[in-house]
Amino acid sequence: MRGQVELTSRGGMFSIVWSTLYWWMRPLIKWVLRRTTRLCELQRICYGEYKGALRTCGVEFSLKHSRTPEIQKCIKYMETKCQECTLKRDLIYYAVFAIVRIKKINTHIHKRFTDTLGECLTQIWGYRQLMAEIEIIRKEMYDSTSPSHEEKLLRLWAALMPGTILEARITKQWQIIGFQGDDPQTDFRGMGLLGLENLLFFAEQYPTAARHVLARSQHPHYGYSFAIVGINITHMAYSLLQSGDAKIHFYNASKRFPEVRAFHQFYCYLFFSFDELWRHEKPRDMMEFSCVRDKFETQVKYKLKNPTAFFKCNFVLENV
């Protein structure tokens, strides 16, 4: 045991020393490679890495650690636009040509570079703008006096329970689809309107899969509260997005700006996959929820470390 601790300690020290040396040597390494290849770091990444997350993450790393003041100024400006949710395609073009000018890249010779860099920047800053958009939805609290909020809640019932009439706005019937009490409003406090919109998207866009999961959640031995667990999965999806753990998936999912719809689809995949794990684990009761949830989150994070990770909503329905 003592030997393992010493080995781990030595490994940690080696990692720190190597990282320090790398950051000191990085400018020299870049200079040598540019002299020998006649390509800047961004060009080497765009030409040498596979399309998707691997390439985009490389470009993101290079820009983040650039020591060029003009590039850092450009990055800060784009970040501000993302936070304001005002980032548009013409600003991506502006950033591409600003970088081309700063790096002194001949676009007549390197015609493909601007398009490739543009795709990467669209994914990088599109992801950041998506984070800001999702945060706005999460911060909006459910308001029973809002006609649009109430309309979404009633649509959720209609999508999950077609043919069953809701007797009243406040009723025990809500517990059928997994809310805690007679009024769902109280269950949306943690995730705000985002929790409702995730559930509604799942129920309306993938009705067969959503009703299938609802039916499984009502199993006499392995059941759980569908809506409450769904809101908990919203928290997981939100956390993965904000922490950056979900970047790989979103970078592989689209060349364009990811829209809120893309986040909802990510959520649907997580909810359906969690239900599969829950049934596989066969928990004794809801007291084991935290344990199963933590195991599921660990599995998801592990999958997201794969540079080719892309979660598709290709649901395969099994017997309840």
C-alpha cells in the first residue's frame, strides 16, 4: 500500500514537472514547427485532425493558450456576444478573417483553411451561446399565472396521457405521471422552466419512447417517479453542459450553431438511457436512486471522453 502511494506521488510530481516544462517550451516548439512545416499551429490542427470534436478541441486549446494580444482580444469580444446571446454567423466570419490576418496566412494558397476554421469557431462559440440560452431558460421560474407556462404543462399531460381527461388544474392525477403532489409547479423550483421544457420535448417529439419510459416507471417493483426523475436528469444534462463535459457530443453533433433543440435531444438520450440502467440495476426502492444516478453519470462522463462520442436518439423499446 505504501509503495502504491509513493508511486502515485512520484507520478503526480512527474506530471507537474512535465506540464511546467511544456508550457515553458511551448513557444519554442511552435516556432520550430512553423519554421519546418511553414504552417501555424491552427493550420496544423485544421489539416491534421479529423473533422469533429478532435479538430475543434484542438483549435479551442490553441486559441485559449495563444499569447497574441489581438487574438485574446478577439476571443473576449466573441465571449461577450455569446453571453448576450447575440452571436451570429457574420461575427464568425469576422473572427476567421481576424485570425487569418493576425497569423499572416495566405488564403489564396490555403483556400480550405478559412472554411475549416469557420466550422470549428461555429462549434466553439455556438456551444458557449447555447450555455447562455439554457441558463436563461433555467432561471425562469414556473409561474401558474403565466398562460404560456400553463399551456406547456397541460400539453405535457396530453402528450403522456392521451385520452385521459385532466379533472382539474390541481389534482392527484399529476402523481400518475410522477409529480410529488397535486400541483406540479412546486417540483419545477430547482430547474425552473427548463425542467418542464425538457419533459415536454421528450413527450411530444418522441411520444412512443416517452410513454414507454412512463409505463416502466410505474412497475410494481422497480418503479420510480417519472416527472421527478426527469427533472433530476435535467439537472444532470445542465451540469454536463455548463461544466464542458458535454462538448464532445455537441461538437460531433453539428457543424452549425447548436440550438436549444439539440440540448433537449441530449436530455432525451440521457433520460431513456437512465431508465435502461435503472431496470438493469433492479434497485430495491427509491432509496437507491442516488447510487444509481451517480453510477449513470460516471458512465456518461466516461463515454464523453471518447473524441467520437455522439449520443443519438435511436430508441429501442423493450417489454415493460
